[in-house]
Amino acid sequence: TTLPRECKSLDGKDSSPISVKLSSHRFMDTPVYIQVIQMTGTLFVWIGGKEPTLDNLTIALTSRLDGASCSSSVVGEGEDDTFRTAFARKLALRTGMVIHLSYNLPPNRDFLEAFVQKQIIEILKKSGVITAKKSTTANANKHKNAKPLETKESKSLVQDTST
């Protein structure tokens, strides 16, 4: 069950530069709580279970020059550090924002990690932070009526020198 909530500014208007999305889920036997705080140019994403802890923090951002992303764990290191840094980089690339990510669930559970990624991407899509990727079927339909390439006999680029 997802329970998204929107925070309003103190004066009651919707123009707050900060919005908070909360959701709770259950994956098999594991409770999953997600909190996404959106600020101007920044997302803080907290993922946890029963206990509200902040055992780690990973920061990721994209380069203005080439669009590449980088990430670093600034608080805590552990077995799931690779997942956290990769997921934070992915979010930075998809959003173009600075990402602060804290993942506080059991490490090395691939299906749980995939489930969490999917839930966060859905929250960000519903919030309008990211848009859906272009569909491959749309690209396939675009080229549906294209003529096949003509084939020509290719010349060998290697000469036989064994005479």
C-alpha cells in the first residue's frame, strides 16, 4: 500500500520549495518505508524498515560538462555500498539533481533492492520529477516502413601476401 503525502508550506499554500512523499510497502516479510524529500535541485531519499535509522548516506550528482555522474558514501560503509552508490548515480542521471540516499534495509537481497528501485522510480514519475523513458516499441514503429538496406558485395581489406 502506498500512502503518498504532500507537505504544504507553513502559510498553507502549495508553493513550498520543499515537498515530502511518504510510502510504505511490504516485500515478502520485510516492511519497506520510503521517504522522498524534494528541495530545489536536490532529492533526499530515505529507505528503511521498522527502525528509523540513518546508518549510511550516499551523495551523487551529475557533471555539467559531460553529463556523467559520480557518487560517494559519506556516512557508513558496508556490504551494500555498491548498490547504494550505483542507485544514487542512476537517480542523479535520471533527475539531473543532487541525490542524498540512505538505504537502511538488509544488504544483498537483489529482489528487495529491485523492488525498492521500482517503487522510488514510480514515486518520482508521479511527482513529475522524472519522465518515462521513450518506449522501444515507439522506435520500432517509427522504422516499421523503412526500406531494407541494400547489400553490396564487400571487398576484402586483407590482401594475401603468401606468394
